Amino acid sequence: MRTGYEVGNLLQRHWIKVEHQLKVNSWQLRTLSAVRHCRTAALGGHKSVCTDCGIESISYNSCRNRHCPKCQGRQREAWLEKRRTELLPVKYFHVVFTLPDTFNQLALYKPKEVYDALFEASWQTIEAFLQKTKNISALKQA
């Protein structure tokens, strides 16, 4: 079921803010612009005419950007389905740990130290949640 809301529509509606207020680099801006114009008259298109009834329809060209949700929808679904077949039949959680961008330069010059610290902090966080869960389980059983 389609909702009627699309990323391109939101970008079109708020393009001035995207262009002038967001802190995006030129590559990100080009990508957002491609998504904004995907399957619109801005990228051109072609006209098809039904040979039986004469009804004309216009199909607009896609941006073919690998980040575009319209262009990569089928590939994304195929990738997700392939990943689903790899899942074990158990409950699990996907957890992502990120670093603030202020560490980017340090990570370039000292990657081992930065990522060792990230993994250590991540593991300590997971252990803390596990301990909390064990305590809650113990309380429930008492």
C-alpha cells in the first residue's frame, strides 16, 4: 500500500532548507538533488501511446542513483530477502554503536586505538544491559 509520501516530494517541498540550512557536502547535495528529481519532468521522459485506444501516458526518467529509494527498491527488497534466509530461528537484537564525527580525524590516523576503544565501550554497554536484564528476571522469579 502506498502512502502518497515520498522522499522526493519532501525534498522538493523543503529544498531551500536542505540547500542552505543543512550541513551537507557537495556529494550529499548532488545525491539529494537526484532523489528530488527522480521520475519527474526535470529528468525528461518519454510518451507511450496505446495502439488500441490511443491513450497517451508519460513515463519520466529515473535518476538511477544507488541511494534513491525509487530506483533501488527492487534491489533493496532482494537484498533483504536474501538476508532473511540467513537469519537463525532465534530472537536477537541488532545494535549499532557510532562515534561522534569529531573522532573522524583521529580514527584515520589511529584506527586500531579508536576502534579498540569503541569495541570495548560497546561490550561494556552490552554487558551492563545484560546484567540489568538478569536482575529484572531474578526479581520477576522471586
